[in-house]
Amino acid sequence: MSQPQIDIYTKFGCGYCARAKRLLDEKNASYHEHDITMGGPSRDEMMKRAPMARTVPQIFIGDVHVGGSDDLAALEQSGKLDELLSA
């Protein structure tokens, strides 16, 4: 069974972004990182997918908008991250 696509929108030097990527790496989850440090099309894409998002990272697993680093950590804490990654 393959894992759903994971997209993570980040900015250079963001500690929360590094923490979220570290957790995904620990789960051996491959992800597509979109650096929006300088704005551009990736930032526009993020804003279309999560119009109320004003911070990074913004994480999407499949069609699910997880939210930020704290939201990803909460999923892990509750035991629901593995379920989402295997959906």
C-alpha cells in the first residue's frame, strides 16, 4: 500500500518547519517540500489550498490539511498520524 502524497510548505530558517520535517523523516514518510521564502507560485498554491494560513509550515497529507507543526505533533501524540500516512 502506498502512502498518500505529502506536501509541506516551508520558509528558510523556520524552526517549526525543521521540526515537522524531522517528524516526517522519523516516520520514513517522503514529502514534497515547497519553499515559499521568496513568495512565488508555491506561496500562491498554498494560499489556494489553505486560504486562512498565515504561518509555515503548512502540511497536507493527501487531501487532508493537517495544519502546522504543532498540529502534526498532536496527530502523532494521539496515534492518528500513522493512520493518516497509511490511508
